[in-house]
Amino acid sequence: MNNHFNRSAKYFIAWFLCLIILLPTAVSFGQSEATNEPIQESSFGKSLVAGKFILPAKEGWWNWGMAPIYGPDGRLHIFNSSIPYKGDKGMGYWQSKSIINHYVGDSVEGPFKLLGTAFSSDQRTYHNPQISKVGDMYVLVFLWKSVDKGSLQSIGMATAQSLDGPWTENPNNPIIRPTDGTPNADHASNPTFLVDREGKFRIYYKSMSEKSKLREISVAIADKLEGPYVDSPKNPLISYKNIQRDIEDPYAFFYQDAYYMIVEDRMDIASTLSENPSENPKRGGTRPGLIYKSKDGFNWNRPELSYNTDAHYFGNELSRSERPHILWKDGKPEYLFLANHGSHEAGFYLKIKDWNPNEKK
């Protein structure tokens, strides 16, 4: 009888341990689980000071988002999406008719001059650009999608030795494309590019697995700027799919020997990981931001609050703020740019004032 009892106890313990291992956690892939501690405002968020809305669209178009960079002459260049207006559906043509325009101004306050269109095609849409400089080369990454029926969102790249072009598209575009059986099987878009600690090239991006509508964050890495870019076996790096929530629009950067990522809190992850999780959050939501920190760019700490809403900064009616980008000056982050749904302009900027990422709490 004792032997039978011992054997049964061993089976029960083994079964119980397996159950614990298999139970879904609140957040997967290295993210902290829900706790009773509210998500804190980051030192980054505390540093932000309201600027103003810029880049109004011309008649019949919708300006969307801003990828800013200083040129060698100190002037500010901005690349952004521009979409033919679709009446009541606003920017509904973005999946088939978006182009990337190029603006220049003497300062962040403008005025800005439209220099022309950097990318447009009848065969594909170019959307949500992000710009970087590597050595003497400028690098644009963007959402790249064929207009063919059934085509999936992918990622393209182009390079130039001058911000005025000419731009050369990567001959392997799209350099990251949905691949069956992977975390990006249905979707790869909204890229952000950086050079890592080892001098390799990383593109973090929004991904969705097969038949999933929930957005996750993945990364692809290359030894050479032109690629090939190979998806990490650790993908997705940040995922809330097991609790039916998501984030999107990553902006990743390497600063003071650490990796950071700013994202949109698309479905109220902040409260989900805190003491008062909201029920049935609206998809799209009001979209304040989160910021993550990592030693290696693969395993990310529990997020903190990054940017707030447009209503918080400007006292206007609340609308969605998206597409975070940082404008860098002399190797330091100077301004945060955000797209905005509730304005005629491409979006607004916030001053990053005296941010110290290693500030003691």
C-alpha cells in the first residue's frame, strides 16, 4: 500500500509540475508577469515637453508620421507617408497608394518645404519610413507592399549617400517578408533599424503569426547592411498574444550601452500588467506609449510609460498618437516625433529635456 501511495504521489507531483510549466503566463518571451505594482512613468516620459503640430497635408492628401534626421548642413529633413484622402475613410488607401515624401526645414519648428517624393509606385505602396545614418550612408526602411490582391505587408530598404538622393532600393526587396510557419507568417511591417553592440545590423518590426490579428515584436539580423536579414530564433521578442492583447510601432535604439524600444500601448498593456487591468480594451485605443530596456536587445525588462496622449500635452480632444521616432543631435536624443490621427498635420513633436536613462528612482 505504501509503495502504491508513493508511486501515486510521484505521478501527481510530476503531473502538477507539467501543468505549471504549460500554463500561460501573463506575458511571454521574457516579459514580466502581471503584478500588483502599477507600471511606472519612465525617466524618458518625465523628460518630455510639449512642442507643436507640424507638416499639414496638401489638399486631397493625408500626411502621416515623421522620420526626422539632421543633414550635414544642420537643416532638418523629414520623410513621411502621404496618402490620397479617401473621404469618410480618411487614410484608407494607405495599403495601396501611400508614397514617401521628403521635407526640409531650418529648424524643428519649420517652416518646411516639400522637396519632392522619394518613393512612389503604381505597383506597390511605400509607408511608415524610418531613417538612420551608417557611416557615410543614409538608410531608409519602410513598409513595402505589392498592390496585387492577397499580397502581405513586408519590409523594404533603400540607401543613398545624400538625403536628397538618388535612393537605391535593395535589390532583394522586400528584405523581410512573411514566411509560413514563423511568427511573421501573416505580417511583417513598420520596421526600425539600428547597429548593435557588435556592429551587426538589426531590423525590429511588427509581426503577426498565421491567422492572428494580434501584433508582436520580432527582429531580423544581418552581418552586412544590404543583408540578408535573418529572423531571430527568439522571435517574437515581445508578445501579449496569450492574453489577447498587443502593441505595435516599435522604435528601437542603442544608447549608452543599452537597447531601448518605444512602442504604442495599443490595447492598454500598462493596466494589464498592473493592479487594475481593463476589461475588453478598445482595439486601437488612445495609444500612449511604453518604453522597454534590454542588455542584449532580445530579453526586455518590464516596460515603463514613455509618451502620453496628445490630449495630455496640448489639452485638445483625445485622439490616437502613433509612430514614435527620435530626432538625434550629436549622438543624443533631442526630440520625440509622433503621428496623430486627430489632426490635419502629420503629427507633433515633444522636446526630450535632460533625459538621463540611468537616473536613480
